[in-house]
Amino acid sequence: MSKIIVVTSGKGGVGKTTTSAAISAGLAKRGHKTVVIDFDVGLRNLDMIMGCERRVVFDFINVIQGDAKLKQALIRDKRLDNLAVLPTSQTRDKDALTQEGVEAVLNELKEEFDYIICDSPAGIERGALMAMYYADEAIVVTNPEVSSVRDSDRVLGLLQSKTHRAEEEGAEPIKAQVLITRHDQARIDKGEMMTVEDVLEILAVPLLGIIPESPAVLRASNMGVPVVLDDPSAAASAYEDAVARLVGEQVEMKIGGERRPGLISRLFGLTA
Amino acid sequence: MPSNDTKDRGARAAADIRPFQIRGRFFTAVSLRPESEQQDESFFEALDDQLRQTPQFFANAPLILDLEQVPGLNGTEVLRRMVETLKQRNLAPFGVQNASGEQVRAASDLGLINITTGQDAPLKAERRQKAIKAVRQTPAKTKTITLPVRSGQTVIADEGDLIVIGPVSSGAELIAAGNIHVYGPLRGRAMAGAHGDETARVFCTRLEAELLAIAGLYRTSESLAPEYGLQNVQAFLKNERLCVETLG
């Protein structure tokens, strides 16, 4: 039984695409057949983060409009053979997404893949609504700061009201979990950022993981490597823990950089 | 007697000047409202039937002709015939209502006054009473929400109270005709007594609200005294002021 998981946040720039890439690579690394879809039509980024931008011929929109077959548009990852990317169009906009088209593509993907990761665009408009509509689970990416948390709260409201599972009589609601990214203990201690407890108190959903602020994330993005496939880092190990929790394992929650970020990061790197 | 003289001077002075008194009087008149411009035998036969059923009620009853449905019924002669026929039946037509300009002129030729005000007041009052009864018969509906109310969501209890079990995020709105109860932190806006009920109240187990309002009177977080923050409180109206008070 395959699962559709949407990675969403409301606010832009909090790490949705980075998280989509890391989570999908992490799932594939564990042996699950995984595909990651870019819903950010017009602002094609996922293929760059995944390092396959030079192999894009057909895209998600071509498939929706029947101009290409799904097999032609799917890009198989060169590092992990059970990972695929469905890139989006850079020339079209969100209106090209139709509910029937998205449903048809997702149904076809379900036949092959165990996990379908939908990388949502920022905002709460059509693109974001289409990305979350058919989801079974949601990963809500949040930075520990007030505007990001408020936007995540808004998105949680949409997940519980504007999705297929919300509209269908008797269906289980979407299982939503929050992933806190760019966590910086030093700034939290100085009172510049919200604590994990504050964030969870407001959002009132389970915590999937805490990803520390790390230069490794930006470096991996620029090199087109999902952070979990790059050199060991605190962020990579935190993503791997999050993936383990996503598939149902009990993993103790670690807060990266509790005292000395350098030391803890190195320790995490060793245990990863 | 001199003492009486001084006492009654005012009253007698007025009486001396005017040999009459003017008093306002209310009385009931019957209104006859022809619905067809055809004033033939069948019209008067139907009228006679009606008069026979309750002869006392109509005997010499002051009567107004309501001409709303018959704008074509004008001309002094037509109206004169109508008035004559009514007088023969012991009715006392004295005025017209809802008359057009031409009808007013014809009526004044016949000595009928034009009455511009007057409504079917008793009938309306009866209807209003019925409506109130109907509302009282159905119990006020309470709406209960057991999920967190998220930013951007609005929950409306249009008829009764609103109960939320869970947090209400900042940017969320609660609106109720009656009271609002929040069992959890209230960080959004709560508007009780939305239809003007000044006895409505807001209760919450942790006050962090952006805005509290009762029957349109509101306070924002800035003007809510900080000592009530994070506490179990109720808000209510007293002397047209929104008061907040901690609950034990």
C-alpha cells in the first residue's frame, strides 16, 4: 500500500524542497521505492536540489496534459536506483495543475512506488492545495520563528478541511507531523528564536524531527546532492532520524548543537 | 372664595378663551378593499353575504375604502354610486386610502377624506408574536468543536453558544450568537453576542487572545490588562464596558 506524503509549510524559504529531497532520498536509501514530485509549477527547483536538472526532457505538466507518458517524464536517480524524480515545468504556471490530472498521475505512480513525496510550493493557493489534496500524510516544515509557525498553523487548518480525506465521509484525517528546520540552539538560548516546546504548543501536532541549522544543507543543495547522500553532518543524521520516525520506528529526539554545535555535530556524524 | 379663585385661575383662564376642547381620539374603522374594478351585482351580493353573517359588527360602522387594488376605479360618478350603495347597507364610508390623485379628487367631491397613514397593525403584531413563539420553541443550538481551531479558520455558532475543546490559534476567529467557551489557550479572536446579546460572555482557560468582543464592544490584546494573561478568565459586559475577571 503506497503512501502519499505532502511536504508543505505555507511560508516560503523554510526548507520544503530541501526536506523533500532529503526525506525521499532517505526513504530510498532504506530500500523503499520512492518518487518525489515537484508541485511548484513555474519555479522548478527540486530537480536542481536532486542534481538532475540537466536530464529534464518532459515534466509533470506534460504528463497531466497528455503530451508525454509518465515513464518518459520520470527521472531515475543515478545514486539510488529505487528513487525517481518527477520534475515540473518552468514555463507554465499553477493553473496547469488540474485535480483530475494530478489524481491520474498519482494513481499511476501508486502502482510502482511505496512512497510518493509531493513537494508543495509556498503559499496556500492552487499549487499548494493541489499538492496536499490527495495526501495521506503531511510533513509541515517550520522554522522556529513566529511568522513561519503561524503560516504552518494555517496550513494545518487547510489539511484538515480542504483535502480529499477531509471531504470524504468517514475517511481518516491526514496524519500531519511537524518538522522543525534551521533549529539553532544558540539563538534560542539568546531568546532570538522560539523553543521547540513553544512551536509544538501552538501547532499541537506530533514532532517528526528537528533539523539543526547547518552549512552542510546549503552546500549539499548547491551541489545537487540530497543532504542525506552527502558527507555525514548533523543535518543529515537528523533527517535520517526523521525518515526512521516516518516509517514508524521509535527514535529518540535529539536536539542538535545542545551545547557546542561543533562537537555535537561531529558526534551525530559518527553515529549516523 | 378668594383662595379657590387663585387656585383655578390658570384653568379658568384657558376655558374662558376657548369654548371647546381638542382631544386626540383613536377608534377602529373597517376598511373595505375591492379587489376587482368590476362593480357589478356579484360584488354587492358577496358584500351582502358578508354583512348578513355579522350584522351587528357592520351596523353604522365607520368605513374606509381602500383603493389600492383598483386604480382604475375613478370618476366621481362611479365612486358616488359605490358610496350610495354602501350607505344603503347601513355602512358609513368616510374616507379613502391608497387612492391615486384622480381618486382623491373624486373622493373629496363626495366629502370623503383621504387617509394617508394607517396600517394593518393588529395583524402584524399577531404575526410578530407568532415568530417569537417559534424561536422560543426551538432550543438555542450549541456548537462543539473538538479539533484545534487553526490560524485563518472561522467558526461560527449562529444560534447559540460555541464550545471549543483545544487551542485556538492566533489568526483564528470564533463568532457566536451566545457565549464562547474555550477549554485551551485562546490566542485568536473571540466575538460573543454577535447578534447583540449583551449578556453573552467569553470564557477561556488561558487568555492570550488577540481580541475579545461582546455585542460589538471589543478589546484588543494591547488593551487587555496583562495581569489576566495566561489565566483562566471570563469576559463580560458591565455598564457598557468589557470587563475581564479571573476565575478561581
